[in-house]
Amino acid sequence: MTRQLKIGDITVEVTLKHIKNLRLSVHLPTGRVRISAPAWMSLENIRLFAVSKLGWIKKQQGRVRRQDRETPCESLAHKNHYVWGKLYPLTVAESDRAPAIELENDRIWLRVRPGTDQRRRQALMECWYRGQVKEALPPLIEKWQSLMGVSVNRFFVQRMKTRWGSCNPVAGNIRLNTELAQKAPECLEYVVVHEMLHLLEPTHNARFKALMDSFLPNWRLLKNQLNRR
Ligand SMILES: [Zn+2]
């Protein structure tokens, strides 16, 4: 059971559990305060405990804020990043735990170990974007396999400099650009349809366009949207 306690301007999430002792934590990188308490303990006693720890809580939250501020002004920090067509500000937080990226409270939190350099941060972001595309692909491929009557052997998501995707009709493989995770989801679908259509028609001839028109009538719009920066 989770409840919320308000102490001044601090919100504490209280979870009652079958444990013996109170546990207090300030969550990085968000600065969220949590208390796990024994199930039998009254909310009033938990409040008293939290009040007695207020100094410590504020110190921890100050650390979180300082970390945000002290993030060096590099190209990756203080930059906005698109995720599925929506713009999010990025906050880099340093912490001794394993690196992670989370979308929370309308921002991207990039958690890295202290001293992680710019290249590594960029690599983490790219890996995360790649995971986003990899996760979005299977349902799309499944949907269009049955609509088109084709079968994709394997798919790959990778960094591509000049193209959004490619298809090897002989092997039955398609490749998608990692950066598609920054574009609207409809754009990813457009590229998937385009590449899968090459399993029926390898070239961009009149037949290819006619098939595109029948499967995805608004494909020209999506293509423009995709190539707009
Ligand atoms: Zn093509």
C-alpha cells in the first residue's frame, strides 16, 4: 500500500510492507523521497520519523540539484531530444549505479557514473534509441506481414548515415535507422512498409508506387514529415 505524506514542500511516498524497520531513501536522479515502513506503524509516527530526517532529506535533494547544475555545458547536456516525435529536455544526473535512461516527468533522465565522458554518454543515448526502435518493430512487422503476404526473415536496427532503411529482398532482411526513434511513430511505420514492400518489388518503379498508394495512401505526406528537420 502506498500513501503520500506532505511535509512542507516535500512529498514523501510511503509504502507499508512486512518489514521490521523504517527505510528512507532519496531517489536519484529525480530527488523523490520514499519511506518503506512496517505495516503496523501509524502514519503519524512515520511523519514524525520523516520530520526528524528532514535535514538529511534536504541535503540529499540539494545534491541532486547540484549535480544537475554542475553537469558540464556539453553538447549533449542542456539539449532537447526528440523521442517518437516529441521534444524532451535532457537532464544528466551522476550516480554510482549502473547507467540508465528514463523518460519521466516530461524529461529524459540520463544517469551515468561520475566522470562519464561525452562520447560514452552519446553511446548510451544511441543504444537507448536503438532499443526503442527494436521494441517498436515486431508488432509493425507482424501487422504488415499479414497485410502484404510477405515474410521478413530478420530485421536490424543500426546507425545509417544516408538512409532511413534498406531491404535485402533475396535474404528477406530489412534494416532500419536508429534515428527513427526520434521521429513520429507513423514515420517508422512508413519506412517499415516501404522496406517490406521491396520484398514484393525490389525497385522504385510504377508498380512499387502503386502498391504504396494502396497500402499506405498518405505515404507521401509521411515521407515529407520524415525528411523535415
Ligand atoms: Zn526503397
